[in-house]
Amino acid sequence: MFKQFLNLEWKSFIRSAAFKQNLVFKIFIGLFALLILAEMLGAGAFAFFIIKKLIEEGVVKATDPFMVVNKFLIYWFAMDLLIRYFMQKMPVANIKPLLYLPFTKGKIVQYALAKTGTSFFNVLPAFFFIPFSIVLLIEGYNPVGVLSWHLAMLGITLTFNFLNVFLNNVDKVFYPVAIILGAAGLAHYYGYFDITLYTQPVFAFFYEQPWSFIIPLALAVFTCWYAYHYFLKQLYLDAGLATAVQHATTEDLSFLDRFGNIAVYLKNDIKLIKRNKRARTTFIMGFAFVAYGIFFMSDIYDGINGMKVFASLFCTGGFLFTFGGLVPSWDSSYYKLMMSQNIPYKDFLLSKWWLMVIATAFSFVLCSAYLFVGLDWWFAMFAAAIYNIGFNSSVVLLGGAFVKTPIDLTSNKKAFGDSKAFNIKTLLLTIPKLALPVIIYYAFALPFNETAGFVAIAVTGLLGLLLRDRIFTIIENIYKQEKYDTIAAYAQKD
């Protein structure tokens, strides 16, 4: 039965209108995944010895490297849950067509849940925990305790996998938990409250009590069982897959009329962000990148360092990269209708451009808080904001002409809906947008000074702004060339 499901998915992939594009991305993503797995394998093999050396040098105040790992496992699993929520694909395996075929509902659910069990986000922890457990055995730790601890980590990982299926559609649960864990992490960093004092004994307990691995494994089995029965009840065309009826609401967005012809599109995008979970999550994540620079608040980034530029591009352009990276896919459900109207492409693109510009400007205002870190960081944010507005905004729209991935805005309401705010494809498309400003920075900062590097980046952004109309003419022509291929791709819902 599973073989038939896999055969159907393979045919769906190779017959897709965007097959060649998807194939290239999957190869690229596969290579990227192999790189991450290799890094995790190295981390698992050498983490014990690195921590041991840091303890001997007095950098880390501890006596047992294993207990140091247990101390920070709470942050490991917190990040695991966070990354899963935004990036792990839910099992969206053509459920509606399968309901008409002679497949039992139980088999459909089993296959969909099995897909989540083999997810990359479940394989990745194994590349750390397996070599790390082997090192513990070599170093003379109790074999029974190490096996118990390892199985407990497996149980927690699988539990989070099935929990993510539910949390993926319950923002009111996920965001409070994320905020609490984030606040705990900041409190620990600044020395106000150390959450690891309470979580370390919990993870150490799985080693000290060899029977204890049963608890997380039993929890994983329970969440899997509950997920199976929960989704089994949803597989009905007149119930679980039905579209929820909501009361219509109106907003007064007349203040946008000052933008002229493009005001209609701006209003439509704002309503989309307010009313749709996927767009709303993308909006929140875009502005969450404002805090990205905190990860680079270290002495090693002082002086001439391109990582300031890299961080600043994300801080000021988070919305541009996430929401803008999926233009025009946000309009895929009615793109065919829109193209049948007498709508100038340039007005449509300008509306998206203005939305990204306004969001980038607002992000820069929020980034003014970096003045408390240092004037150099504020200059980096200022230069990056101008570059994002003048240059990257156009590059993002240009890339959108070739990203023919339809977005099902109602998918969050289905039993196995995909509520990802952004995917790996969008993330990979940001690479060309980030490399050029760093190169420009070093080209001027190394022979002169850091300020010259920031000025060069800002000037590049201003040149892009001055040439906007010419650039938009080129982009408009490309969109027209790709028009019918895009319509054909958007017509495919699977």
C-alpha cells in the first residue's frame, strides 16, 4: 500500500509544470542537507572533547562534559521545536483524491504520519546523538545509562515531531511557549535567571535511572496514537475537509488611496496579512528578524567585519525576504482571473514594491535600538536598509517571476494542511541578495575604512532607487514572458 502512495507522489513530482525547477532545487537542498548532516556528525563526535578541553582551561566551570551537554539540551529542543514549526513540511499527500479510491482511511493516515517520522528534522538529531553516545561509551560511562539516555532523546525527538502536527495549527499555544522559552534564554544570558538549573537534572535523570527512557518513548507512542485517531476522524469530505465559514469583516483603508492606482492591490495585501494565518505568520517572522543582530553582538565582530552587513540585511529586510520572496505566489489562487483583466503589470509590481519598502523602513526604525550597542551597528543598519529598499526589493520581485509555487491559502484548515510561513526554497533564493553587499563592503572597507564600506552599500542602494523605472520595465517584460507558464503552474494544486 505504501509503495502505491510513493508511486503516486513520484508521478505528481515528475509531471509537475515546474518539474525542472523543483529538480534543481531538490538537488541543491539535498547537497545543503548533506553538509548540515556532516557538521552535526562532527559536532557529535568532537563535542565531548572540546567541552573537556574548555573545562581544563577554566573557560567552562564544570567537571563533567556530559553534564554540560545535559545543561543546554533545553535550548536544543527549544530550537528544534521552533525550526520544526516554521520549516518542517506537514504531510499534505493528496488526501482528497485518495478518499475516492479504494484505500482505507487508516492506511492514508498511517502513510502521512510515517512521512513525518522520516523527516529530515528527525534524522538530523541522530547524527549528533549517535556519535556522542558512542564517545560516552568509549570514555567509560555506564553503557546501560548511556543507552537509556539515548533512547530518551529519541523519544523526546519523536514526541516533538507529532506535537508539531498539532501545534502547527494552534498559534495561541505555540507563540506563548516560544516567548516564554525566549525570555528564559535572555534571562539566562544576562544572568537574571538560569533555567538550566532546573532542566539539567531532568536530562541527567535519564542516564542515572536506566528504566526512565520508558517515559519519553511512551509519550512518543501516545502522541503518535492520538495523532492517528485525531486525523482519522478528520478524513471526511463533509467534515474535516470542509471549509470553515466565517463572518465577513470590513476595514477602513481609505488612507491608502493616496497611492493612486496601486491602492487596490495594497489594500488587498493588507487584508491578506490580517485574515490569513500563513501570511500573518510570515509578517510576524519578517519583523522577528529585527532581533537577528543579537546573535552577532560579540567582540569578534568589532572592526571591519562583513557579518555586520550580513546581519543588518536580515534585520532590516526580514519582511522583504520572507513575504516578498513569495510574490506573486500570494495571489496564485486568483492569478488567472487577475491576468484576464486589464491590469497593468507595472501597477501590480509597484504595489508589492511599496509594501516591502514601507515594511523595510519600519524595520529600520525598530533597528534604531542598536544605537545602544554601537554607532557602527546603526550605520550598518542604515546602509542595509537603503540597499534593501533600492536594490534588493527589485531583485526579490525579479526572482518572483521564476518561483512558480502556488500557495493554498486555505491549507491551514485541512487535516494535513501546510501552514509554513516560508520554505527552504525562499531561503536559498536570498543567497545572491546577501553576497553582493558583503563584497561591496570589503571592497571599500579594506583599502579605506569601515565607514567607506557602509557608504558604498548605501550608494549602491540609491543607484538602484534612481534606476527603479528602468529596472521595473525589465522585470515587467520578464513577468509577461513567464505569464502563461506561471498560470499553468498555479493551476496545479498538488
